[in-house]
Amino acid sequence: MVVDANPDESRELCTVLERQHYRTAALDSLERLQEHLKKSDCRVILLDLDSFSVDSRYIRELLRNNSDIAIIALSSRTFHPELKEAMSTQISACLNKPLDKDELFYWLKSICAGESRPKAAPVGKGE
């Protein structure tokens, strides 16, 4: 699931994923995320941190009801002090934008193979 407030970026990322045979869904708000997760078989959330202001508490609450979901954060920033706890325990990876597609597919394959559970340490430039 791609969660990004920018519909063009979201659509572009979904297209890239679908070309590699991943099923996708896109959301443009956090308000509908919990509701959508209840109805889907989502395994990975690609969360654009440039679009939304979230903190470790939000991530913890999200995973409390969806513990089998992995989160890959996407951001143009290299430092997120508000996510210090989540980066070390709940977010599988934090990938820099512009997105390196090879790095993204590496993480998706690892998650789908079960190799990143429990959550791995964040990666990316400056991390």
C-alpha cells in the first residue's frame, strides 16, 4: 500500500511496483489507513514521510492492530527525531527520495520472504 498525499507520486510508484507484479493500493490520507487495512491483505505500507507528519506513537498504534504489516518509510530528509523509537524498532527501512528502485525491491523481497521480521534497522543515506 502506497500512502502519499501527492497523487502523481503515488501513481508513479504504484506503476513501478505493478510492473514487478506487486499488487498495489494507494491512499492519500492517514485517516482512511486503518479502515483500509481492515479490508485488505496488505503486507507492506510505503509511507511518504514528506506528505504526513507522524511520530513514533502513531506508528506504534498503527502496528498494534496490524502487527503482521511492515512499514517502509520514504523521505527526502535524512533525520527524523520524531521517529527515533519507531526507526529502531518498528520501521523496516527508511529509503531516501528520489527512490532507488533496486533498494526498494531488495526490501520488498526481504519482507515478503520473511527476512526482515522482526523489523530491521533503518537504512539509507545519512542513517
